Amino acid sequence: MRKLLVLFTIVLPLLVQSKPKVVKLFNEKNLNNWEIYTAPSAPKTADPIFSVVQMNGENLLHITGEINASLATKEEYENYHLRLVFRWGEKVFKQFNSGILYHSYGPFGDGLGVWMSSHEFQLCTAKMGDSYCMGNSYFEIPAAKGAEGKNFLFNPQGVMSKFGNSFPAKNCSKQADHEKPAGEWNVLDLYCYGRNSVHVVNGVVNMVNYNSGRIEKDGSVLPLIKGKIQLQSEGGELYVKSFTLEKIKQIPAEYLK
């Protein structure tokens, strides 16, 4: 009995330690663990672009969308499952548009004059789940040309295609739209492991990206496996209920088929 008690005392802490830790990127209290950036040329606004507000007894992250701006983590992350629960608000300045920018690196402004170079999990309505190479990022995606031959569509049986600056395109579109109706909560899951990532919209795989990289000045591509995480303010009001991250040891095999 004494030996069993000693064994239990040793094993239990190991089991507790092995359980993946869920990190609340949005702590539901403040934005102390984030950095905010707006371009110097951006117009001034009366209200903060990013803030914590209370609605129906919940603390939510509010993004006005009034001007283009970045909310970026101060820490870098790699090999994780990220989950964002959000819905659109009522105000539209250009269109309901935003994005999760992951593996972010380098200075603000390298991407469209505002954001860091990164991979974008597109949130733009009607384009939710698309993949975009922001700044100097690079991906390879199995894809096929669209009906008009101008854009690329994700296709697991398609030709492995290169995306990024100096390549045929920077954007790859999903096959079908799985966004919830306006006002309803969308659940977005992002799986990143090594140089691969998967975009999941409301339980449906929308995009699989391979061979993540960063394009250097000489045109060479170096591996990109980690970085900061940014949320965009880009034309439409939105609310975030939760934003969490959990370390993983692999991407679920069923998502890579």
C-alpha cells in the first residue's frame, strides 16, 4: 500500500504537467499583453480602435474597424491550436473585413503599410478562411485556377502552387463559404505545426498551407515556423468573445487529407 501511495505521488504531478495549457490571448480584462499600432498617416479617431467592452454581462474585445490598425501579441508562438470566437458588429466603414495574422515578424508597415509580414487567415465576409501572404511571407498550397483563370482556389487534389511576392499570386481562396449569418458567432480554428497550417471555419477545413516561409531580399525563401499574432482593424466593426491558444504536438491527421 505504501509503495502504491509513493507511485501515485510521483505519477500524478507528471500527469497534471503533461496536460496542454490553454493560454487566453484575450484575458477578458484588458489589453496589457498586446501592442497597438496605427500608421502615422492614419486619421485620428475619437474612440479607441481596440478596447474591452461589456455586453450582456460579458467582457468582449471590441474592434471598431474605423481605420487600418494592428493589435499584436508581445510574445511569439509556435506549434499551436488557436481558436477565435467572433461576430460582426453593425458599423461598416469599407466592408466587414479583418484577419488573423500569424507567424508575424519584422517591423509594422511591411504589410500594406500597417501590418507585420505574416500569414493571414482571412476573416473578410464572403472570403472567410482564405489564405493571404501579408508582406514578405510565403506558402505552398494545393490549388486550381478559378473559372475565369484569374484566381487560385484551394483544392486538396490540385497542383502544389507557390504564393507570395514575385510569385503568380499572394492569395488563395477557399472552395466554399461557411461563414455564419451576420450577428451570429463564428468559431475559427487555426492549427500550426512546423511549416504547415490549417484554417478551419465553423468546423469545416477551408485551407491547408504548406512550407511556410519568409522571402528574403535576394529572393530566397527561409523557413517560417513561429511569430507574433495580430488581429486587424480593417473596415468593419467586430466583437471577440474568446481568443485562446493551446500547444500541440501535431496537426490532426484528418485535416491534412
